[in-house]
Amino acid sequence: MASATKPQSTASGVFFEGETARNTRGLLRIIILCTIAATAVASRLFSVIRFESIIHEFDPWFNFRATKYLVQNGFYDFWDWFDDRTWHPLGRVTGGTLYPGLMVTSGAIWHALRAISLPVDIRNICVLLAPGFSGLTAFASYLLTSELSDSPSAGLLAAIFMGIAPGYISRSVAGSYDNEAIAIFLLVFTFYLWIKAVKEGSVMWGAFAALFYGYMVSAWGGYVFITNLLPLHAFVLICMGRFSPRLYVSYTTWYALGTLASMQIPFVGFLPIRSSEHMSALGVFGLLQLVGFTDYIRQQLPSKQFQLLLRTLVLVIFVVAFGLLVLLTVSGTIAPWTGRFYSLWDTGYAKIHIPIIASVSEHQPTAWPAFFFDLNMLIWLFPAGVYMCFRSLKDEQVFVVIYAVLASYFAGVMVRLMLTLTPVVCIAAAMALSQILDTFLVAGEPAEPIEAPSTKTNDAKDKTVPGIPEVLRSTKGPLVGIYSYMSKAMITGAVTCYLLLFVMHCTWVTSNAYSSPSVVLASRLPDGSQHIIDDYREAYYWLRQNTKPDAKVMSWWDYGYQIGGMADRPTLVDNNTWNNTHIATVGKAMSSREEVSYPIMRQHEVDYVLVVFGGLLGYSGDDINKFLWMIRIAEGIWPDEVKERDFFTSRGEYRVDDEAPPAMKNSLMYKMSYYNFDKLFPAGQAQDRVRGSRLPAQGPELSTVEEAFTSENWIVRIYKVKDLDNLGRSHQDAGAFEKGNKKKKAGKRKGARVLRVD
Amino acid sequence: MRFTLLGLLLGFLGIVSALSATGSSLLVIIEEEADKSKYSQFWADLQGRGYEITYRSPKDTNLSLFLHGEPAYSHLLLLPPKSKGLGPNLTPNLLVDFINGGSNILLALSAEQAVPTAINSLLLELDINLPSDRTSLVVDHLAYDLTSSAEKHDVLLIPSAEPKKGVVDFFSVDGLVAFPRAVGQVLGNASPMLSSIVKAGASAYIYNPKEETEGVEDPFATGSQINIVSAFQARNSARFTVLGSSEALQDTWFDAKVRLPGTDYKAGKTSNKEFAQRLSEWAFKEIGVLRVEQVQHSLDEDTKDINPKIYRVKNDVRYSIEISEWDVDQWIPFNPPTGDAVQLEFSMLSPFHRLSLNSSPSTTNKDATAFSTTFRTPDQHGIFNFYVEYRRPFFTAIEDKQTVTVRHFAHDEFPRSYEISAAWPWISGIWVTIGGWLAFVAIWLYSKPTRDNKPASAKK
Amino acid sequence: MRISQFFTAALLPFSALAAKKPTGDRFQDSNAAQLANGRPLQLDDKSYDALTKGPRDYSVAVLLTALDARFSCTLCKAFQPEWEMLGKQWSKGDKKAESRLVFGTLDFLDGKQTFQSMALQTAPVLLLFRPTTGPNAYNDPIPARFDFSSGTDKAEPIHTWLSRQLPNVPHPPFVRPLNYLKIGVTITIVLGVITFIAAAWPVFMPIIQNRNLWAALSLIAVLLFTSGHMFNHIRKVPYVAGDGKGGISYFAGGFQNQFGLETQIVAGMYGILAFATISLALKVPRIADPRAQQIAVFVWGGVILGMYSFLLSVFRIKNGGYPFWLPPF
């Protein structure tokens, strides 16, 4: 493709000359972009082809449910939606606590299709939304890169990279109906508009940037990244002495309109002027006013001392404003960093203070294989691209540098933020690679070196950047070009091989790692054939068909969204972890003795308890492995009743076998997980395949709950909470009586006789 | 509650003339045919009230309490067996299942025969304790019958107790009730479902005639801790009544003349007949059965739409529940005993309101009383319950839970900005800014310098 | 009263004697002593028993520690100043001694019997003896024991723990004193740096504005982060680990863990690859001499090929099922 887009390609034929040439190239560009978009969509359909058109893991199920609510009840009901089927009995003000962008988008698509009499099931729209938007993302990154680099091939390369990079596919395969699905497109496109605005210095582009920024805010909490990146860009430009009316116009437009737009989202509300995450934007806004003012004055009166005075004045004001900000933050008028955001900076913070955040797997730091896995060869083209941005350090390239450094830091701290890194990696890599291609794909052979062009190039380069005189060491010499065809062929061939390898890698990763809807587990049988493990849906549909529509289901919060979506039953806690205390309550119920748990479950009107148990199949993501988090979170609220220490052996091991400490053995979670498990094996042979340990010969006894359902592979087990005993006895006594061992004769009572008063 | 209604249905399906709220089939466990005649008056009374009675011996092999897994009889009267045990068909577990099935049991004991262990362990489950040695009986040296037990003092003559405040009085008869050779029961403190019907006098104590010791050390129980007749209502309102002395039901005592010692008045007739009638009425759910007729809650302002599923915070809500009571042969409006009230809880996790409902005759239903109140929903959204739980001694339990959602203010339910006087400065500020900006733009465009294009073209 | 207290304290620096004093109850004296020498009481076996024997109408918090260098108990040493600070502040905090809590420290050297009697293997151990008599008596005689296993060496958690263990008595707040020296030092340093920069501005200006410098900095940052440095920082992974047979293994097995050295190797590889790319893209076309250019192209192309294939092979170590590879590795 690069060859097709080379400006001075001297291949024969009228199509590549003059006016027609431009049209031909434009046409080719369009065709190529369409193919890229098609590729991006196609490479995300593995899961649909392999399994079925189904919503994936956890959060998407909530988004799907919300979308259904939206298309059924209309927008205003959705806005005021009070969800009484989650967080029982507190309920959740869902309309005010979610980012509506995703649901509204798919709702709009649904209505549009109906308008043209194409009634499509909303589920299919939701499943295919992410791939569809990935095509747009590819296009957006094409636009952005074309703004950043003058090479015509860079944009197309960036587009295809963005289209198939696993780092982005991981969150946008068909069925992963999550906010990121559209947010990444909005992120890239907003950046494009911002760059455009900074270059043109036009209010229009600034306004567009603000518009899409607003859309982004409505779609994803990650908008904070933009909110801090753009001001940083502006700030750095000012520090580089590159303040210009263009910057002033674009930033002020973006900030004013964008802030207003973001405040329209109920969930965001007044955060943009109350919380520290947004203060940098505000501060830079103020700073720009100051700098603009001084700039204006300086043009008016050239008196040296006055300018000095002005400078100091500006400095003083800046310092005072900053101090004021700090003061307000300390005094609490401005909300300090929110936990999730704070844990990005102080990496140890979450582990100590907010176990609930630390417990989420995608908040873990990233090891280097993950980077290579998600970005393959782009990861080493990336630095080269960043370096090339320094060559002619225009405003927009400064932006790329900042973006690159920040994003790679965040991606290093949190796995999920790999998502924000991927676009800049694709762009930078494309810039680097396009540079090579443009150099080595020149058909013509340069003449013997002469000094003339060198000087030209040099002072041309000097002109590009007024602020900073000298240039990179690597670009000192005059540009001559490549002489021998051999080296051209060699490098081109190598690069082609690498690109092919990259494509293979992406396809492999996508099909193997990122295309399984964790609702349905796929496993390989000994004979290599694929075996589908469908316990989750089996259990959820059991709930849906065999329980009262308002039967409350208690489970750990990971499964809340799925129960709400698939089983359509009220849950106590779910993946929207807004109420730590409520989650801790569930944790306490799970980690305490039955006598303690039963009153809690009665109080919360729990009808069924659902636990996930992998011991039979060796499925490691089960509740016993998550148990420690339940204990920790519960301990955070009831430090005296639940103690993590009690769940370890004296040697500090976490065990489930005979050596397991009593607190562990008596906990409701343990009992429910291993209840009747030993019946599957010959006596004393019960084996837990996850923990790899032999279980006690005597299985646990349950008195306050009774087994209601256990799925095929025992992954999901559902228990029914018993009603109070009809004769007012404790369940333990009732059970003992059923088994036939009678109570003691009361005549043998010890101590003083208790008289009855009535 | 639900069980009562179910039983009610069954009962009416059975025989329409049944007086009990739960059906008329009564099983009497009596060991020997000969003894039947002793109770002839009692049987006659029961049959007269429309029960069809089945007499079975505990030894009877094809005796079964259950038919197709459901209780085969609505009521069971257990007379003390001669033999030690009750046999395989009346094990404690079966009897408990019988109660869980919603049927009532009237258990008559007697100090003549040793109490079977099965009965003993069953009573222990209900937290009723009998003397450890099975043959001990209750004696009272101040309140015995001179004529029949001049020297043994084991026929107690007990007048009805003073009615307590807030507790319904079903059992008071005038005159004395004779309880010969009664087995005293001691009720545990644990269970709120127990209540005593007849207590022994303050000077009574439990004594075992078998042991020859002079005087008694550490009697099992003394005074008013001894219950002669006690009642237990399970959560499903099935009634289990323990009558300490089965002889009290016998004809001999229905029309016996008795005399208290140390009192001047002459022998009077016992009130056993009346008492037996009252007791069986209660035990077999002819009285004290409550039923919820209708529950209504709605917004205070528009009572049009009844029982909506969702309210808003700070709504004024009206709630009313209609309750009627089964009195021997018809439903009558229920009125709680003086000093007692039906209470409503509006609760999420814990009650936000607990209100006593004020009663008034129902407008729609002539034999029910409407208990109603109005209140304001708390400023807390969530899933709330209108919860009425009325558990009182001798009344069947009422438990009614209506779940509603209380939502937050919708976006358009707040007052508009211009209705808030404090907001006027800000609003005016906005409009001033807009106007000012427009004016500025206008002036700017108007005062745009007219440039002549010549130099520009000259430059080209 | 306070004078007399002061005298007692001054005369008897150790509460053991104070406890033996016939006059006054044990709490008064020990509290006075504690106030006087401004830190928890230094206990030994005798005074420990004297102080903690029941019946007690006050509560005692004793830190059993091993400060002597021989035991090399780092946690003990780290925690000792915090403990003393806490004790000081608490006793100063309620002058009227309403919380009736005495702080004591029992070093292993002074209290061998105590340690043996309780069969303590580890130090430090914090015991809280709650009052056995008096208004808020606590029924079980076994002292509450703080769990140091979470490895805390700060006073705040101890304070919250004590406050929780002793309900309905006043809890003097614990405020960590400002380290004025540190603050002063930092301020002076900052000012110094500022002045220095201001003075040397003409020298600094070009350095700050040097584009190569910034390029280098940002490249280093990017390479660090993308090679998983933050993971090392957060998870505190070992720098390098030995394999079973004496040698050292440079690459940790498994997808989700890594060594410090490993990340540096990876960063190096990325760096070389990036540098080669840059040279191919920017340097090579600026080489005037055709032969030199040819050689440069070969060299850099070879470097990229080799490095990339090596990178792939390394990745295959980490991720077993990875199918792709390049010659030569």
C-alpha cells in the first residue's frame, strides 16, 4: 500500500501523474481504509463463530440489561431508573450512577434500524457494537496519524495496526459489550480533533473536540485521561515558549464547552469543578488567560521593566492560585483523589486502604510478557516512533511524546490501561515504519551527493521549529537516500516478513486468548476435541425457571451482573461496587459460622445462596480462591468478628484439608463448597483439584441452608435458605431431632432454676 | 396465616357444618374400648359440635396420622395409654410432622399411668418439661377436694385465673375446676410460643407418691411455676394443648360435688364441663383464629390506584389491613384485647416506622375490622416492606408482608430553578453574560475596520 | 498531689519499686512514673508480675520485645520509638488518667521467665490486660494480643486497636509530631536549588532546551515502563533467582511473573531494536558513501533480525504454547 501512496513514485502510467494521480490515490486510500475496517471487524468475530452470539463476561451483562431497559422504557425512564433488583434491599439509583453513552448509542442504532424497517434484535446490536466501532477507531487513528506525520503511508499503517492490535481487540471482540467498546474510538477521535484545533487554531475544531469529549465523558470513566492529557499538552507548550493564539483559542474553547458538556452527565455532575482529577484542566485554563494577557500587554508596550514586572506578577498569581487550590483540597471543598485514581500514583495505596479495588484482577500491574503479547513488534517500534517525533518537534508531536510517556506509565501500573496505551503505540510505530518504507521504497536512485540539498534541508529543518534551534544528532547530515537496490529489497523484504508475522501473531492471540466468553468455558478433551463447559448458564437458567421472580440470590459480587442479566433475579451485591459495607456484609455472611450468617441472611431476605466451586474440575477462578478477599473486605468493617489471621494455619498456610483451621472449616463458604463433595469419591479419597489437597474424610454438615441445585461439573452450587423452624427451635436442634437423638432430660439441669414469668 | 386459610378450605370441603376453622375430623387415641364410656359426656359434646370422631388404639397397626403425605385428621386427642409406649405410629417425629402439617393436638396426661418416653421427648422439643420421675403428681394442701381426696390431697380445685391485661381470656369459667392426679408441667423461658392456661395454686408442689420418704427435698417445681394446662402454638398456628389431668374430662368429674378445705361454704358442682368445652374449642381452633381479609396501601392524595408497586421518598402513604376472627361458627370483626394494638412496621433491614394501627369497622366487609394509618415514607430509597406481625397468646399468628419499592426523586420532580428565590442572582448572571457576549460580538462585527484590498492584491 | 507524684517518680525511676510502695495503689504510682520519665515503663519479671497480677481496676498494655542486637529483631527496633511515642502521648493525653491504662515495655533480657512462661518464640508481642474489677471490668482474664503478622511498625494501628479494645473510656488522640528538621532541610534544599538554577540560568537554558536530552529521557521512561518496571516496583520481585542446579535463571517461568534482571534484559533488547530502526530510518539515508551505506544497511538489518528472533525465543520461554519464531534463534 505504501508504494501506491508514494507521492514521487515514478512508475509509468497516466494514473500516477498530476491531477488524476491525486484522484487515484484518494480512491485507493478509501478502498484500503474500507478493507482495513472490514479486517478489523472480521478479526473480532471469532467468538461469535466459535460459540454463539452471546454477551461476554461480567460488566457487559449489566450494560446489556440496561440497554434493554432503555429500549423498552424510553430515555427518560432510563434516566430516572431506580433499579430495585440489585443491591437488595438498598436498590441502586442506576440512572444517576452509570455512563449512559454506550446504552444510548446502541439504543439509537436500534431505533434507527427500525426507522428504516430493519427490526434487529437488540442483543445482536449489543454483541456487534464493539467490532463495528473498532472499524471507526481504525479510521480515526488514520486521521490522527495523518495529522501527526507528513508521510502519506503512516496513517494507513496506523489504521491497520489499530485495527488488529490485540491490545485493543482484548476489550472489543464481538460480545464484550463494555464502555471501552466505543470509548477508545472516542478517545482517538477526540485527540484527532484536538490536534486539528491546535493546528488550525479554529473555534470550530475546538468545539468539535469539546463535543466528542462530552460524548467520551458520557461513555467511559477513563475520560479523566483526556481531561488531564490535553491540559498537560497545553502546559508543556507554554513552558516551551510556544504559546500562540491558536493554542489559546483551541484550549479555551475546548475547556469551556467540554466542561459544560461533561457536567450534563448525571453521574459526573459537579465533579469537573469539585474534584482534584479535574483541577489541572481548570488551572491550565487560568494560566492560559494570564499568559495570553501578558502576551497581549507585551505586544502593546515594549518597556523592558514593565515586562519584568508583568512576568513576576504572573508568577505570583500562578503560585497564589496553586496555593489556594491546595488549601481548598485540604479543607475538603475540593474532593481529593478518588481511590481508584489515587491508586495509580501511590501504587501501594489500594492494597492497604481499599481491598475491594486491589481485589479486581484487571487492577494488577503489568508484566512485560503482557506488553509483548498485546503489541508484539509494535512495542519496539514504539520508542523509535517517539524518537522520530523529536525530529521536527511540532506542537502535535509534543502531544504524542507526552501521551506516550504517560500512557506507558499507566499501562505499567494497571493491566486494563493497556487499552489507552495501544493507540499511541500504533501511531508511533506507524510513524517509524512509514519512515523506513518511505526511505527504502524509493524507486529512483539518488544522484551522487552534492552540498546544495543538504543546506536546504538543514535550514528547512531550522525553520520548522522557531523555539529550539538545534536538531537531533541523528539528523545532522544531509538527506541523500538509498543507493543500492539490494539494500532496498532486503529491508523491504524483512519489513514485509515482520508485518506478516505481526498479522499472524495478532490472529493467533485473538483466536486463542481473547475470544472466549468467560460465561462459557471451553476445554480440550484428551483426544484434543473441544469440550464446552456451560455450567454457569445451566445454573442461571435453573434459577430463572425454578425460583420465584423476586427470590433474592446472595453470591459474591463477581456474579451479581450475570445473575441479574441471565437469571433475572435480585442480587445483594454486584460488580458495581459502590457500597463497600454491603459487600462486607456478604463477605461476613460467607466467612462466618452458620449461626452468625443465618440472621444476616434472614435480615436481607436471602432466599438462595450461590457459590462457585472449581474443586471437581480444577477451575481455579472459584470462590474458595477468592475467599481471602471476602475475609479481608469483611475484616475492614468488622475487625473484631472476622479476622484474616484465623483462616490461616499456625504456619500461615491457606489450606482446605485436615489441617484447615476451625474458622475455615466452620465458615459458610467452606461448608457450601465442599458439602457432599466427599460422596463423589471412595471414602477418604475426596480430592480438590484446584488446591490439590485431600479433603477431610468427614464432609461438612449444613443446618441452616439446604442444597437446591448443583450444576453438571459442580462449578455452580445453589443453596436454599431454610425458613425458621416451625416449633421455634434452632436449626441445629431441629436437625438433631430429625436424626432421632433426643434432648437431654431437663431434670438434670445445672445451676439455679430459671423461673418463668408471664 | 397461610396454613390457617389452607386448613379452612380443607375444612369447608370436608363438612360444611364443621365448627372448627380447620376441619372436623378428630382422631382419638384411646387404648381400651372400656375407657371410652368414661368420657361419654365429652364425646357427646364434641359430636354435638359437629366433629366426626375416629377412635383408635395406639396398638392398632393400620393406624396412620397421614394420608398421601398430608395429615389425615385435622385434630388429634391423645389420651394416656396404659402401656409404656405409644407404638411405632405415634413417634415424636411423626407427631411433629403432624403439627407441621397444620393439625392440632390435645394431649391429656395422667399421673395414674407413667408418661411414655415418646411424649416426654416430644414435649422437650416444645420446651415443656415434665417431672423426671414419670409418676409424680401435683398436690396442694390448701386447695384440694375434701370429698374425694381428703388425705391424699391430689385433686386440685382451681378457680379461673384473673384475666391479664392485653391477653385475651378464653378459658375463664365461674366456679372451681377439678384436676385430679394432675401431671404438672414446667414451661421453659426460651420459646415465646408457649403460654399457660391453668396454673397450680401458690401452695402446690410436685411430689412422687412412689418414694416413701417423709417430706420432699427439692421438689421438681412448686407454686405457680407448675402448669396444669398449657398451650403451644407453632409458627404455622397449629395448636398443641397439654392437659395435665385426663380425668378432668371424665363424666365423674363433670358432675361431681367438690369442697375446698377450710372454707365455710358447702360443696358445689365442678365447672369441668364448661372448662372442657372451652378447652376443646380452643384446642380445635373453634375460637381465636384470625384471618387477614384485605390489605390496601396507596398514596394519601389519590386513593384510586390500590397497592402500587413503587413509591417515592417523602410520599404520604395510607395503609389499612382488615382482620376478622373466627368465633365458633362465623367470622366476626376482630378487636384486639384492651391494652393491645395491631402494629405496622415500614422496614428496610430495620424498621423506619413502627406505628400502632387505629381500628375502625370495615366499610366493605361487615365481619372484619379495618386497621389503618397514614405516614410519610422516609427520605431513604430502597426496597421496603409494609410488615404486620401479630403474634399473641391464644390467637393464631398474623404475618403479612407487602414489599414495595421507594424510589428517589426523578429529575423533573425537583422545583424549577426560577421557583427558588436564592437562585435568581445566578440565573440573572447567566442571562447578563449571554446578553453581554452577544452585544460584544455585535459591536465587534460592527466596528470591523474596512480594509481596502489593493495592497493585498498588489502583494500577489 | 502532682508534686508528690513527681517526687515519687523522680525517686523511683522504675515502677517495680513504685508498685512495691505500700502507699497509693499500683495504677497511680506507675502512671506517675510513666508521666515522669515520659515513656512506657521499663519492666522486668518482678515488676511485670506486680503490675499485671489481678485483681486489677486498670488496664496494662505491655510490649514484649527483644531489642538487643543479638536477636536482630528489626521489627522490634523499628517499632520501639513508635511505641514510646504512643505511650507518651496517651499518658500525656489524659491527665486525669481516666482511661486507666498503663504502658509498659518488657525486654527479653529483663524478662526471660515471662517469655518462657508464655512460651513466646517471636517478638514483638503486644499484650493488653483489661481490668478485672471496677466499672468496665472484662470477664476473661486472658490478655488481648495484637497481631503483628501484618508487619505493621506504625503507632496508628496500635492506637486504633487499643481504642477498640477499651470501649467507654476516653481515648487520647495520637498525632504524629511534625519532623521540623526534615521540613526545614527540604525547604532549604528547594530554595537552594531554585537560587542555583536562577543563578546558572544561562548555563541551564541550553541544557533544558536540549532536544537530545529530552528525547533520551522520554525514551528511557518509555522503555522502563513497557518492560514491566512498575511490576517489579509494586510486586517487589527478586532481582534474579538461581535455578535448581547452582546456575542462575535469567527468565522466570510463567506468564505472570518476572525477575528484575529479566526486565532489564528485555528493555535492552527493545532499546537495541528501536535504535536499529532509528538508524535505518534516519542515519542510513544520510550516509553519503554508497559502500558504507550498504554495509550499514546490512549491519542494522541483521541486528534487527537477530534481536527480534531472540526476543521471540525468550517469549516462547515465558509462554509455552507460542507457535511463532524467526531464524536464527
